[in-house]
Amino acid sequence: MAMTNKLQRVLGKGGFGVVYHGLLNGAEQVAVKLLSQSSAQGYKEFKAEVELLLRVHHINLVNLVGYCDEGEHLGLIYEYMPNGDLKQHLSGKWGGSVMSWKTRLIITVDAAQDHAREKTHIAEWVGLILQKGDIKNIIDPNLQQDYDSDSIWKALELAMSCVRASSARRPSMSQVVNDLKDCLTYENSRRRGNLGIDAKSSNEVSMNFGTEVNPKAR
């Protein structure tokens, strides 16, 4: 309670419980996630999560600073992220701008090179939409179609191949990394193409402007 100043500042909420801002030893800022009494997770799940977080270290994952295991009081202590979390950056709630498709791909490539984390809970839903040939209901609308469609399709097809029922039919991590890099290549090509078009349009406007405003020879 003292660490969180009597649970004064809430940072977020999740299935595990509520996350509070705290101070470790009165100086270091931390995020304290306390297990809610109404949470479906129990001591077994809490212990498993602690053991996992103690082993997993990655530049894109917050580090576990410590944990609390005192009877009914269970909590995880993470390093504090003063610049907001990934969800805030994706939605544009932090900094005011939505994270671009290119930046999202770079983060995904970096994470895939170190470890794979399969997310199968929405695979069936995504598969049904892809069968209809429509990706608009899958892509974050905040991107406002600012992405290369081939890059999106390749990323989605790759994601679906990673959640196949048979592990033998899933791509290797090296294949995943290569395909994601291809996605990034598509996106970079699109952006270079847009820059070229913008430069050409700018030159045309300048030429037209110069022709129209210059006095005609008499």
C-alpha cells in the first residue's frame, strides 16, 4: 500500500487486476499490478506468470522488477513506462498520432526474430473475413488506409499460417522473419513511390505557377 501511496494513481486495468503507479524505495517509478479478488486467475496462474517473466527478456517487453506473495495479496512489479504503453501508441492516445503500418511492421519483425507468440483466439474470425476477400474489417481504421495492401495481405496470410492446427504446417521462425521483411519492403516501396509522386506534383505546380504569374513578353 505504501509503494502505491494507498492505490492513489491507476495506470490501467486488465483480466489480472488493476495496475497502479508506485515508487520503489521511495525513488524508482514502477507499475504495480495487483491481483483482483474477482480475477479468474489464482495462485497457480500467478506463480506461472512470475516464473515466465523471470526468464523472458526482450527490448520490447517491460522487465519484471519484483513481485509480492503475501497470503491473499499477490502483485507483480514492473518497470514504469513514462511514454505510455503499446496500446496508447497504436491508438494515437499518446502523442496524438496513430502508429504507422511501417512502424508496426518494424516492431513485429524485431519481436519475431527473438521469439514467437501465437495468438489463436481470433484466428477463426480473421479466417472467415479473409475468405470473403475483405481486410477492411481487420485493419485498424485509425491507419486511414495509409498502408500497402500487398504488405497487409502478406502479413495476414503469414499470421494465419502460424496458427495452423498442425505444427508441421506452420512456418519456421526464419520463414516468419523473411516474410515480415518482405512486408516491410512493400511498405517502403509504396512510401518511396508516394514521395516521388509528391515531388513530381510539386514541380508541376511550380512550373505552372511560374508560367501563369510571369509577365508575357511584348
